[in-house]
Amino acid sequence: MIENELRPMEAVADVATAVDRLVELHAGATQALRTALTRTLDGGRPPDAAERLQFRYPELRVTYRPAGPVPRISRATAKMQAPGTYSTTVTSPADFRAYLTAQLEPLVADYGVGLEVGLSAQEIPYSYVLEPGTDLGAGRVSPAELATWFPVPLLSLVGDEIADGTWQPMADEPRPLALFDAVRVDYSLRRLVHYTGCDWREVQPWILLTNYHRYVDQFVRHGLERLASGAEGFTKLVMPGGITVTRGEAASADPAALMAASPWHRFQMPAYHLASEGADGTAQGTTLVNIGVGPSNAKTITDHLAVLRPHCWLMVGHCGGLRQSQTIGDYVLAHGYMRRDRILDELVPPDVPVPALAEVQLALQAAAAQVTGEKADALKRRLRTGTVVTYDDRNWELRFSQERRRINLSRAIGVDMESGTIAAQGYRLRVPYGTLLCVSDKPLHGEIKLPGAANAFYERAVAEHLLIGLAALDILRGDRHGLHSRKLRSFDEPPFR
């Protein structure tokens, strides 16, 4: 690790200057790394120790020295918990400019913090600046040799200690400014490309997660319709493999042909992005990710989506109904989770409550009424609120004699394999979350998905269910600041959202 004293931090006068300087430092570091890497791959000299000093992430520091008590601020984020110095390393600041600006401006305005930027001690792994398609095997330098001259990803430096509350401060070390530092963010950005088949920059801040491909078909149709309608702000639909439809192309686009052209089947969790911009030029669109089945996939994708600091993610998928009064096609609005997924037991123990978020619950209920046209008792017959059981075993029914009492005690109304994991990840990683499931079978009452019945159910229910999820996100967009609830924040929370 290179000592940070080799270049002192620079004080900057305002937020715009700080972000501009971060962009300059990152661009300079990555360009220096690419130049040295290209030269070495072409048979030239490898970088020496002095040149390697340039291959480092920029660092942002915030210093808070109040003259009196810490101000009482009611918002959930952009708050200083105590006097002191806070810092984080930053990657791709040009792409995160709006986020950085939004986090820093309230700190300067309300707390009068000082800002400093400079190169950090954290090196940029060379694999994070390789151009797509670069074939290391085609040159005269092996990856093993590159690892002796260039920084490589070190898993010992990538972790979630800050988010998980296990970070331990050292003497005279700044406190964390953000939940994730640069190496953690860069690690996830590359994973997102790998899993979803799209550039991570296409991911929108409002996210739907589903466990059935049929929702994808409906999302593509819906996206083309919204683009073709000329709705304000919508700019393009992006599919796995980089397939892109612009507003002008949407009216003549064939959804089936687009799905056939997109290589979605090559990716484990393909993502689809309906991009739009708000009045301030920031992204305000919707991303749908088909995460597949199971809590492992649910944790994997949310681990990586979290570094983009989305405004919300919602689970819209299928579940088994556990009550006799439910009908296939009814909805389950989760207000609690019995977590039998086991995948997060060490990070968020099952005895830690994962609260329902009022803003999300109200938005989902309002969206259901809006889309179905049903209200009051008619809506209650189709939309039931209660606990969802999330299992890690798709064949949990085979041990029902052991599970029966626990399910009964929980008063659960639905069972699936993802929702509890996604909610716990939202709680853990401070991303607002919610769940609206559709009953596709009733395993305890002999109503299972037979091929003919399943197809009829899918045709009838999927389109309406997806529209409810999209309508809920539209409602939440209207008050995204209120959505970021204080109940997701720890008492020693970093200032950045």
C-alpha cells in the first residue's frame, strides 16, 4: 500500500470544485494506468514504483468542527453525527456527479463543513480499466506477470464492514463518509455487467426485481408503449447485450423480435432499463431485473445494485398462498417476513426485525387500487396484507410436518424464496424496499400449478401485476426524499446516503 503522505490533500472552496477535482484526479489516474498497461502489453517496460504512485483512487474528506451543538436535522441522510473528519475513496466520479453533489451540498449548507480532495492510498486494480474485449492471452505478458507490476483486486480490501457495523476505527483515522469505498463500488460495477448483460450506467434508480421471465415480456411491451407515447422524460429502452430502442424507434419496434435479438439467455440475471430523466437531468427511470429463483440470487444482485444507491427496489413475483380464503391471482402485500432463507443470518440475524416502510406500503396499495379499479372491500378480497415466509428450499413442502407449527405461529399468508432476502438486504444496505406478490398456487390446499392452469394464470395476471409495480414506483417518485426513512439508519450512520 502506498503512503498517502506522498501527496497532501487539497482544500477546495465549494462542492462544484470538489467534484470537478475528483473527476480530474480519477481521469488522470485511470489514464496513467491504461497508458502503462498498454505499453507493457505491447512489450514495453513495466511501470516502476514512481509511476505506480499515479494509479490511485481519489479521496474525498469532509471536516466538521462546530462552534456549538450539532444542529438537529430531521432528514434521514446528509447528516453529521458528531464533529470530526470523515473520508471515502471515490470511483467514476463523473458518473456519480449528481449523487456526490446531492450529498455534499446539505453538509456544506447546514453544517459548514470543510472539503478536501486528493489521491488516496487505495490503488486502482488494473482489471478495472481494461477496455472491453481486451485479450491478455494474445500478448507476450501473462496475467501473473502483470500482477507483479500492477495493482490487482484484493478481496481482503473489499468488504461491507461499514454497512454491517463491524468497522473498527483506528487512532487518528477518519470516520467513514459513505457506506462503500471505491474498491467495493468498482467490484460491484463489474459484477453488475457480468450478471445483467448491460453497462452498469444504464441501471435506473427505481428497481423492480422478479423471479419469472414472463414479467420481462410485459416490461418490454410496456416500455415500448411509454416511449412511443412521447411521455415526458422517457428516452430509451435498453436490453441485455446493449440492444437499445430510442423514443423515435419505439412505435415500429416488435417486442418479440427484440426479445429474440437480445442475448438475455447468456446472463444469469438479465436486466432491462426504461430510461428517463427528471427536470434536473438526473436519471428517474425504471430497471427490471429477472433475478431467477432463490435467496442466493436475491442476495447476489442486491449486494451489487446497492452501490448505485437506488431510491427503491420492489419484489414483484409469485408466491404460494397459505390461506384457504385466497384465490389464485390474488395479491400478497408483505408487511413482515419470516426469514427461513438462512443466507443473511450472520449479517442480519433472524431476531432483528425488518420493518415495513409506510411510504412503500401505501404506494403499493394505492397502485393496486389504481390498476385494478377496485376499492374498499373489493380490493381487500384481492389484496391481503400479512407475513411472507421466505425459504431456501424450493421443496419445503416435503418437510411440512416440521414446518407447520412455525408457519402457523407466524400467521403467514404467502411463501416464496426471495422476498425476505430482498427486504433484509434493503434494511442492511439502506435501500427502501417492498414486496407485492401474486398467488400462483396454494400448496397447502391442493391447488398446484398444472400446465394448462398455469398458462391461463400467467396470461391473465402477469400484465396487471407488473403494472401495479410500475404504478407504485411512479407514486414513490413524487416524494423520493420522504421515502428515505430514518428507520433504516444506524446511530453511527455515515453522512452519505
